[in-house]
Amino acid sequence: MLHRSKSRLAIAAAAGTVCALVAAGAAMAGPTPPWSTHNPAVPHAYTNTTPALSQIQVNGQLGTFLAWKGQADNKVQYKYRLNGTWHATKVIPGAYTNTSPSAALFATKLGKQAVLVAWKSIGKTGGLSAIKYSDGVVANNGSIKWTTPHVMPGGLYSETYASPAVLFPANALSPRVIVAYRGPFGHVRIEIGTEIGTAGRSFSWGTKKVKSAWVNSSPTTGETSAQPALAEIIGSGGNGTVYVFWKGNKAIAPIYYSTTPDAAGHGLDGDATLTWSTPATVPDGPTAIAETTGSPAVASADIHGDGPLLLAYKGKGGFFIRYQTLTGTGWTAHAFVNGNNNTTALGPALVHGTLANVSRTDARIFLHHYLAG
């Protein structure tokens, strides 16, 4: 279980420092809401779509990786923050998109830390386009060596109308990625890749006959008009639950979610297809349901990955960012992210209690930190 142990050890190593920072931040933030109050813009980062957030590990240190579509072009740019310092902005070679990229940290078969970035290609105007991806191995000096972009195989049913989402399950016996996306007819689909090759740096997808599969075939609950979101929460005994969230297929629509198990020592239960629970709507208090006009974002609220599950989204009215949490006792009602620049016309992004949103006035990217994880 090379992938899981490498990433989880890195998280555990950083936990003491981060928990201390969280405790200090919580003392300053007051009782509610539990978000950082001072949120400077990411330097030299401008975009008109939702950015991608991931963790990154550089020489044993855990940091934040940010990728985005350029405001004035379609290049996928990235930078990362380590020990409070942002490193220089760079471009993923050959990566172009007109929507939002997505990113996830993983450890390769050889135990090297890497980031996988996936994006919708610019192959067709206003319709389906292929999903492309590149993975970058992170050297001890912080440099990232990217593979040539690959096309996720599968033909029409592996193409998307919107940005994909990516997740590496914690219990895979070798590095394995789930990609969720809005496929033909608006269906929420998934495709699963497994790292192959002596040195890794390549993935096989699905089976010989089946590359992608529905999460749910219902025209009411299994369709979306936006980018889905993926997250995993680790429970007792190391067993994980993988979540996929999506907005319904209307301008203003409920937020749905479904789950699949990721068992310790075994991993996911399928190859090209997984067993997903019946979709449920996110409740918002005792009588309402959560609704949005954009893509939802979801992640574990803390860096250990054991929850609570944190959901963030733009509400059905206004521009303030809402959030809710899910624990063993159920969902909280929505509250609002506080601090400066806490509004968005787009969906936000999340990774382990860090939220990114794009300013509605000047296209800058701001990070907010959840202090109660």
C-alpha cells in the first residue's frame, strides 16, 4: 500500500505544526463562523474560472498546490505555497483549457510524490471535448517534471461538457485515480485509472470493453449541468468512504451526493464500475435542501482526512459562499464563509480545509482557511 502510506505519513508529519496554527487562528477568529479573517490574494494569479486546489509535498514538507486557467489565455498555470511562501508561477507544458483544471496529490509506484492535473481540452466549441491529464513528479528542490499531456481514453462517453474532478483513493493497492465528469446527456460519469509501467508515469483506464460508467442513471438525480466534486473521509480501521457531489441539471438546482466504499487492505470494489449509493440531496436545516447555481466543492475539513466532510458552494441567490459540514450526527445547516473577499460568481475550490475563490471584480484568487477542522 505504497500510495496510502506515503501520503498519510506526510500528512501526519505536518499535523503538529498545522494543528498549532489552527488553534492560534481559532483563538483570533472568534466563536463563529470558523474561517480565517485575513485572506490576501495569491500573488500573480488571475483567472475567470474556478481554480484547482491540491496538497503538494516537497522534500517532506506539505504545502498547497494551486492551478488555474489564465485570465487572458487558455494555458494551465500553477504555483505552490510552502512554509508560507508562494513559489514562482509556471505553466504545465501543452495544457490548454477553457474551463477549470483539477488536481490531486499522489505517490507514484516508486514512492515519489507527484501531482496529477486534469482538464477539459479545447477540442470542440460549446460541446463535448476530451479530458486530458498530465502528472508531475516533485523533486526535492521543488521543481516539477510533467509528462506530455495524455487523452483519457473511451471515446464519446469519456468526453465532457465541463471540468473534471480527480481523487486518489487512500486504500488503493497501487496508485489509482477516480475521474468524475459531466458526460453526454449531462450524466455524472466516472472513469478509473491505475498507474502502470516500470517507473509509473502512465495510467491504464477501465477495462478492455468498458472505460467509463454512470454514477446513477436517473434523469432526475443522475444528471448535472456543472463540474462534479470528489472527496474521501477515512473512518475507523482506516476504512474510507469516497463521496461524489454534483449540482442538478438546472440553472438553480439541489446538490446531490453518492458514496462508495474504499476498504482498508482492499480498496475500491470495482474495476471500470463502482457500487454507488442511491443519490441523496444535501439537507439545509430541518425542512430545506441545499441549492446552488454553480459547482459544489467538497473535502475533508482537516489534513488527516478523517473529517468532518466540508461542503462549500454559491447559494441559489446572492454571491456569498455557503458551507455545511457532515459528521456522524448529520448535516449542519448552511452558514457563510467570513473574512475579506468571501463572495463568488463561480463555484469555489476546496482541499483539506483550504478554500479558494475568485474575486468578482478583479479576477484575483483568494484562499480562506477553515479553523475548526
